[in-house]
Amino acid sequence: MTAKRLLSILVLNALGLALFFSWYLPAHHGFWFDIDKSIFYWFNERLVTSKPLLWFVAVTNYRAFDGVSLLAMGALYLSFWLQETPQGRRRMLAIGITMLLTAVVLNQLGHLIPVSHPSPTKFFPDVNHVTRLTGIPTKDASSDSFPGDHGMMLMIFACFMLRYFTRRAFLIAVAIVLIFASPRIMIGAHWFTDVAVGSLSIVLVGMSWLLITPASDYLVNVVNRYLPGKYKPAK
């Protein structure tokens, strides 16, 4: 590993840790709490005055809607899959499996952080709940919302798109993160900082060590080697 890559890892780790501790150390999370509260109440108060917003938030937080985000990521991945040779597709499958394993591991590590943080719909009294307003069973509350699992998974996908595909694919993946992570914040199932601090800080630290070092290539090659069918080492 070159000195430039090591410096990049250290900078990303410093940014991730600084971001996390700027939220974790101050009493009541410092200025982040004011941001969180303002964003939550801006949307929560409008749930009873704007029917389009209410139903948009209800639909996008219905459990089956998670499949739409999977379809969006799958469509982006498929656009590269269709251009590949059989060996290239095999490697893409190995990259996908490595991505899923990474998401599971980072998610588990993220929940080891000693933070107990109920969602704003559970933290604040007498607020509007989308499930009660619409009768649709939505994800509008969580007893432990930090870090944002959904946002983290989407960010990990974006990181892999940058590492193994193109910058354009990365920008599309970033758009997918913003589009599909936002409804959880709008409904109050997550604080803004569950994603912007919790998910992002973990991804900055964890993904830098995986993707900037040879670690991810090693894992992809191992998975590729054990997939069914004939394996050809990458040149």
C-alpha cells in the first residue's frame, strides 16, 4: 500500500471520527440536536396539513417499498452486468456477495456503539404518527434508530460502485442514497443524524480500510474462486 493511499485512509478515518464525536460528546448532542429537532418538526407538523406529503411519506415507508430501492440498485448493477463477459459477470457476482457480507458486518459493528437512541417519534411527546393518520403499517418509529441501517446499506453500495465501476455510477448511487434514505427521516423513524452522522461516520471509517487497501480485492478473489463453475484468475 502506498503512502498516498494510507494518507487517504487516515484522512477519511479522521473525518469519520470527528463527525461522530461532534455528535456523541456534547451534552444532548450539541448543535446537532437543534438540527435534528428542526428537521423532524418541519415534516411532522405538515403531515396533518398536507395530504400529498402524508401519503407520500406513508407509501415510501411501507415495508414493501424497500423493494423499490433494491430494484434501483439492481438496475444500476444490471446495466454493467449486461456489458460483461461470462468471466466479468462471475466477478461481478463475487463483488456483490462481498458487498452484502460487508454490509452485514458493518451493520453489526455499528450496533456495538454504546448509544441508545429512540427515534424522534418516540422521543418527543404528542407528535403525529403516519400509521395512525393513514392506517397504513409504516416504519414510523424505532426504539433504537442509531445508526441508520437503511442509509448505511445504501452508502456501502455507493462506495462499491465508486471502487469497482465508474464515477457516473457512483453519482447515481449517491442519488439513490438521498432518495431512499430521506423518507425514513421525513416520517420520524430516524433522526437526520442517524444517517448523516451515524451511517456516514461508520462508512467513512470502515469502507476506507476495506476499499482503499487490497482487502476488498482479496475478498472478491476468494469469493470468486469458490463460486460454482470454472474459475480463471484475473490477469
